Amino acid sequence: MWLLAFLVWFLSWAGGMYWYLCGRPSPFSEDCVRPAGPMELNQKKRDKLLKQGFAKQKVPKDLDAIVIGSGVGGMTAAATIAKTGKKVLVLEQHDQAGGCCHTFIDKGFEFDVGLHYVGQLHENSLFKIIFDQITEGQLEFAELDQHFDTVVIGTGKETREYTICSGKTEMEEHLKKQFPDDTEAIEEFFKIMKLSARKTPYLAALKLIPEWLALFLVRSGLANLYSSAFRLLSMNATDLVDKLTSNKDLQVIFAYYFYGTPPRDSSSLINALMLHHFKRGAYYPKGGASEIPYHITKVIQKYGGNVLVRAPVSRILVDSQGAAYGVAVKKGKEEIEVRAPVVISNCGIFNTFKRLLPPEIQVKPEIQNRVEMMKPGRGSLLIFCGFDGTEEELGISSTNLWLFKNNDMDAMMDEFFSLGKDEAPDNIPMMMCTFPSAKDPTSKFRHPGKSSMIILTMVNYEWFEEWKDTTVKRRGDDYMEYKMRFANNLFDWACVHYPKFRERLVFQEVATPLTNNHYLGAYRGAMYSAEQNLKRYHVDVMAKNRCDTPVKNLFISGQDVFSCGIAGALHGGLLCAATALGQIVHVDLLLLKKKLKRRKAREMAALAQKKLQ
């Protein structure tokens, strides 16, 4: 009798799990991907799609979901949900869709804002399949030069230059040639990179299985026993590289993707993933980063939804039972309520919980606990430079330049971020230079004879806080003078490596954390959202920091769910869609990936057979 009862229970459980994982129609398919059409070059037609302003009559009826914010995390969640046949409305506070994927044109120069390059877009990679699905094959990428990054350490006569190249085996071998005395350390680090990439799905699984089960696996130590990836996640990057090598320059190479957190407080696994991300190549969207929201918007509209801009959400509507049922959008002096059974916030955990929820909900312990899991990230400062000249005339290429004053990243960053407001502009220790015009092959005919550069560094929000209540473009002469101190020092540093820049510069604009807050809605100007520190990557926090929230029907998407950057935000969007749908869409993606790889294998076999005939 007991055996029969157990068999009935087991069969019921197995059937339920099969239905949960594979029993519902997949939002993804081979058939939806079609050959990319011609690029839309008419700016008015592009603006009609990307800059469609909010109006009550443009809101689709009988909405299934509302997404706050049109960054890649929100757009990924929206497109995935839409592809299950649901109507989704995306609301963006800026005057164009895209978040950190939007571009802007000024004085004939085009600049990306947050997407500088992406990796893992080789044929049949999971990342490529996801982009193909949410744009239905319409987004094309250009592969950058194999030498995709240059890292320069030191200044003057103490300068050392290292080149980073992509390639399944070439990346590792190229580093060994530059560090011949540290080949074992490089080999070990690349093993860690491979392990991190292969086991990352386990981290996603922590957020998809029931929270009680995830916490049990973590706190019992079973997760650590199952995979060393969980130990790497909680291990700081400095401790890891110290064990591998005493060569401080090589330690910089292992952790040069700065996002405002010193290696001592960064996750070893996340740092390893960042370099691994470009192992199979670096890429840039043909037509610029705005191609991403442009084509995703079409998919959302195809299923009856819409993407509307100039639609600042002033609050999330929560009923007396504590469930979200819509949002209020500020339109002039009035608020317009838009309702849907699912609300997804892609505007960051701090904006969501500290600004958009009703005050009586904000103070609840469960909300406070979620907020306290993280802290706001560092602000970003960007300089947009336009040059009269081609890339050949300027001596630039698609290769990014990373500059560091010395090779002690922990001490360097600690010292810089501890400086006072007046000292900071003259003591910048690191920066990145990137050239969107050299990466995008269409730039040559869309903006002939013009080249663009973006300089990026990290700063404290507090240095600019005194101007937070001023209006954009009207912040005063003292603000302009202060931000130009940063700009002049950074540009002078860039000119050391590119001497022709100074005489060819015809346009320059500087974006501070206040700029990022205004245009991107970034909390305290942090483009990478919450700080990417060890605390947020502790396995316990990873298990608790989920897409669902203490507010029923309210979900979180984007960088604050998984990790930072375009890839992190995209995976955050997928996790959010899976949670909101109650369907693990990752299984559908993996099945599609296997199907595509089998098809490719058959094609290669047929081609080989044909050659033998």
C-alpha cells in the first residue's frame, strides 16, 4: 500500500515537473528567425519607432504586462513574454527607447551610451540565439579585430603595453607570449574561466528553483560540494590572482574590466566570466547599439504590445491586498493610470523599492531586507568626442584602450575614491577609450569623414551631488568648470597615445552621474546599477535576490538580478520572463540550441561528403 502511494506521488511529481519544464508551448522557435532585412537609414522612420511618445490612446487594451524601463533587461523580458502571445507595454522615461543601448547624434557624430562591445556571439552560442529570438533574426553584428583590447599600465618611461586577442586557443597563447614566466598561472586562470562559464547556469538555477530549496542547498553546503563555482563566486579576485602569480601586471590583466569595485571586493567568478565573454570574439551591432531596441520593439508590437517614451512612471499601483496592478504615468500635470496583471521593473532595485512603491509598502521589513542586500554602485563619467577625420587619418581602430596609472588596482582605486571633490579631477587613475565609428562598418557611409570616441571612468556621485537639484543643461558655470577639469585631464591622457586627436577635435560633451540619472534614470548615476561587490555575489544573497518580490505581481529585471553589463542585463531579463510566466524558458533555449547544433553538424557532414564525391 505504501509502495503504491509512493509510486502515485512520484509519477504525479514527475508529470508536474515535465509539464513545468517542457509542457507548455515554447516562446522560441527556428521558424521565427528570418534573414536580416535592409537597414533602415531614414532617421525619421527610425524615430517614429524609437521615439513614439506616450499618450493614453496608444496604450494597447487588455494588457498582460507592463515593463518600466526600456533597457536591454526590460526589452528582453518584454519580447520573451510577448512571444508567448501576450500584450506587453514598455514605458521609458527618456525621449527614446533603449536605455544604455540607445545612441544619440550631435553635430553629425553618433555615440553609443552603454554598449561598447559584446562577446559570445559566435554561431549557435546561447547569447546569439537569444538575440536572434528576441529580434527574430534582424539584428546583425560586426566582428571586431582579433586584437580587441590594449591594456596600458604606468605612465611616461614606466609604460608597459599588453594586447588582448580573441580566439578559442589564441587568447591564452597570446598572453603566454607576453608573460613567458607565468604560463602556469595563465593556464590555471583559463581553467577557472572555463569552469566559470560552464557552471554559470547553476547560478541561474538558484533563482528559478523555490527559494527554500535554494537556501537549503546553499546553507547545507551541498551547493559547494556539487560545484566549486559557488566557492569562486564568494572568493574575492585579489585573493585568487595572488595565489596564481606575484606578477602585478598580469594581475591587472586578470581583472582589468573595472566597474567601480576594487578586485579585493569583486567576485573571482564574475571577473573570470568577463574575460571569457570575449574569448570567441568581440562584436558590435551593425548600425549602432540602437539597432537592439529598434528590432525588439518590432517584435513587441507584432504581438499587440507597444514601446512608448516620454512616459515617466511616478508610482507603482498596489491594492489593499498588497498586489501590484499597474502604474501611474506622469503626463504634464496629470497622472494617467495604466493597469495590467503583471508589472516588471527594469529601472533598478533602488528606484523600484525606494521611489516607486507607496511609502507604506517601502517601510515593510521584507522590502527593507531586499534593499539592504545591495548598495548603490559607483557613478560613471563619460566624454563624447567628435573628430574631423577618418579612422585611418586619426590612427584609431576597433581596438579599445584601457589605461591604468599603476598596477596596484586595489590601492589605486581606494586612494582615488577616498579623495575629496577638489582633488579628484587631477588624480584619475584609470580610464577606457572606445571608438564606435571604427567598430560599426556602416558608420563610413552614414557619417563619412567623421570619427567618434568615448572616454569612460568611474567617479563618486558625492563629488557632483551639490548640483543634483539643478536642471540639465542649466547647472551653472561652476558645474561646467568642474566636469571640464575631469574631461581635460582624461583627454590629455588619451592624446599621449593618439597625438592627432587634439588638432582634429571638433565636438566634445561630458556626461556626469547627474547626466546618467537624467537620461538613463540611473540611481545616483550608476550605469552598472547596484554595486558589483562580494556581498551581492554571496551565494546566500544570490539565492534570495530573485525576480519576484514581496509585492505580488511585481517583478525585477535587468542588471540587479544577475550581473552587470549587456550580457548580465539580458540574462536578468530572461530570468524575469521565466519567473513572470512560471515557465523556465532557459530549457526551451537549450533545446533550441541542441537542435541548431545538430542541424549544423548535418550540414557539415553533407558538405564533407560532397567534397569526397
